[in-house]
Amino acid sequence: MRRRDFRERTQPLVMIIPMIDIMLFLLVFFMLGTLYMTQTNSLPVNLPQASSAAKETRPNVVTITVLESGEVLFDKDSAPSQQLGEKIHAALSADAETIFVLRGDKNSRYESVVAVLDLLKKSGARKVSIATEIKP
């Protein structure tokens, strides 16, 4: 029986280059995947355009939509909101740092948008944004 010498043993090779390639591929895949995960839970309206428009990505965002007809929709509601003030108070009592995003149709009356802004101010909302689209 032949004994193997210690020097004859082959050392296992760890190929790290393919592992680095796979990790970089996964990193890029997940980075690109998370860019498209944000969604706005509101109805589509024709927003005015602004060159400094930016998306709001915080979790406590409530959208208030003013339609062309002047009807006001609160967050994910599809029917016009009659108790808008009460819903704003409820959202603020749940979280005082709630951000309200006002989405007014570009053909809606200015008076309707100002009425909603006034109601937000009376309710004590401190963080209010007006939604726009990015100019091409």
C-alpha cells in the first residue's frame, strides 16, 4: 500500500471572480428593480408641468386630487369626498408628520385648489406639496 506524501495533496481552488460577477449582477438587478416599485395610489389627472418637479417617496403621504369638475378626492377614494376636513383631521391625528400632496388637474378652477389648501391650513397640516409633471 502506498502512502501519499503531504506535498502531493492538491489544494482546493476558490474562484472568486465568477462570484464577484454574480454579486454585481444581483446588485444592479435589485437597484434597478427598486426604482420602479414606487407607485402613486390615486386617479390619473392631467397635471401641470414644472421643471423642478420631484417625486415624494415617504410612507406617510396622502394625496388629495382636485378634478377638472371641481370635485375633491381624498387619497384612494374614487367618489368625491364630502367630509374632507374630518378625513384630514383623522390623518393628522394618526400621524402628525403626514405629508399631503395636492394633485390639481390643470384645467380645474383655481378656486377649488385654493379651497383645499385653505382647509389643509385650518386643519393644521404642516407639510403640503403640489404635484406637477416633469417638463420634457
